[in-house]
Amino acid sequence: MRNQWQNKLRREASLHHMCEENRAALNKIDNKVDAIALYKKTIDWALEENYPDLDTIRSEFSDCDACGIFVDKVFHDEVLIDHQVYVFHNCRGSIRTGLNVDKRIIPMLYFANGCDMDIKGIEGSGMSVRVPLYVFGKNRIGSEQSDDIVCTTYKFDTK
């Protein structure tokens, strides 16, 4: 039997005209970790479409920090380097990011729904890292340009 959050996601996917391939993948999902993996895989489309809506994200996924999804969180220079993709919804404060040498990844950061954040490099990392910032809709995202980090910001409208 499907959980309520699964039915919400399926209804919203239909309303936002999610492609058939991803709707089929969504229908096979039976846990939130897999749902978040699909969300991250389609993140550009999802944020542009406001899918799922912020109320659904708040009610069903606000406890998914471990998966790299943050909702209404206030940051205080936390270091985020463990995921390829981080998504922030209505977040505040500052984070540090850069190259994760062990995992060989540089995080891509996505912002939506009124974030007000500053992005900084990991102090003393010894190398300059280029970090992409994807900003969907109205947000204020400041980025440090230093010997530790160079951020490139890409701005997108939402529907």
C-alpha cells in the first residue's frame, strides 16, 4: 500500500507534466531515500516547475538533511562536501564547501524558495575549487571569491 507522501508526489507529478520515464520511476519508488535520488536526478526540471510544492517538501522531506535536502534551516558555517548535489529551500546563513578529496566530488548547490545564504570555501584547503550555484527564483545568494573557492552563479526563473 502506498504512503500518503507517495500519492502526493504522484499527483503533483501529473499536474506538472513530469515525463513518462520519470513518472514510471516515481511509481516504483517505495522509500524517501529513493524519492530524493530521483528528485536530485531531475533537480533542474523540479525546481523550475516548483515540484513538489514547498508545502509538500516541508511536510514530507524536512527531515532529510542526511540526503542533502534542507528546508527552513539556519546554517552557521557548516561544511557540506559529502553529496554531489545539495538542495536548499528557504534556508538562511552561511555554509562552507569545496572539493571532497576522498569521494572526488565538488558539490553542486541548488537554491529555491527564498534562500538568504552565503557560500564560502573551506579555509586553508590549499586549492581553489570552482563551485556551481544554481539559483531558482527569488533568493539572495552571496559567494566568496578567494584562494579557496570560485563560485559561478546560474540564475533561472520558475513557473
